[in-house]
Amino acid sequence: MTVHCRFFARYAEVAGREALDLDVPRGATVAQAVDALRVMLRAGAQLPARPLVAVNREHAALDRVLVDGDELALLPPLAGG
Amino acid sequence: MTRDPIDIGALIANVSDAGRGATVAFLGSVRRSSDDGPVVAIEYSAYEEMVEAEFGGIVTEARARWPGADVAARHRVGDVPLGAASIAVVAAAPHRGEAFEAARYVIEEAKRRLPVWKRERFAGGTARWREE
């Protein structure tokens, strides 16, 4: 299944892009998708193993099970306000 | 969200009502801290679709907690000069207690939940992400 990954701020610089589609096995968790990104991206090791994430525009836990078509966003430490 | 200077008057007008005798307006502005050096601007970026959703949720929560109150909020993105407002929250309620509490709730939740990032730009042309 495909997960639409998005990167923001410093993580977009690390990833060298703002988005990519990632193929993961059915039933994969957010943590497994993050692991795959850290391996797949050239500078992926610079991404934290346990980043803040959002799934479909809501804050989510790393053990959240993904479904086909989900939007997974990796969020650097928030600095709004 | 807005790319333009925040119009606090428009936000106040959004929540004003003859039944609400207390209005609290909060502005968070770009500040220079002592270790920043010659910062000329701060560039805010955001996961804009999620900011809209989170802000909407926070406002809905505040209205539910303080049923007599109404709140409005904006976050600015793009380059924000030193001294200018990056975020504004306005709360109006029948009495000041609820107005202060609702405004405080919205700004604290916004700081905690909004996917917004800032990048400091220095006079020499360099920049760095500020994570705090």
C-alpha cells in the first residue's frame, strides 16, 4: 500500500524534498514507515527515529497503524506562536 | 493563517457582541533574544492545512468550555519583521474571567499543537531553524 509522506521545515531540507510516496506492507505502523524513510533517504539517518508525526492532518502516535492512502507528515519540534 | 500583517481590529470585531462585556486580545510578536545576533526577520512556515484544522479544533474546544465566550485567532506565515505580531488571539465573554481563561487556553494550545516552524534570518544572509 502507498503512504503519502510530507516533510516540513528542517526535515524537508534533510529529505531533499517536501513529499514522496512510500510503499509499505499492509498493516505497517507509523514507526515502521519512519524506519523505511530513514533507510531510503540519502540523509535519512539525520531524521529522528521517533519524530513528532501527523496522520491525515492530526497528531498521531508512532504505533498508529497506517492504511492505504494515508498522509503521513514528519513534524520537526513545533515552534509556532 | 495569513501572509499579511495581522488585523487585530478585525479579530475583535469578529467576536464582539452586546452580550459580551469583556474582550481580551493577545498578540505574540517576534522578539530578539540576546543570543540571536543581528536577526533581520523570522520566516514562519507551516503545514497549513493542518494548522487550519488544529486552530478550528482549538476554537471549538474553547467555545464548548466557555459557552458564553467566542474566540478568534490568526497565525502569520512568511517573513515577519522584528516587533510585528506572528500570532493573535481574541476572546470575548460576558465577564472578564471567562475572557482571560478562554484566551489563555487558545494561545497555550496553539503553542503546543500548531505545526508551525520558524527560521531566523541574519543580516549576513545566513539562516537557521529555531527549535525550542
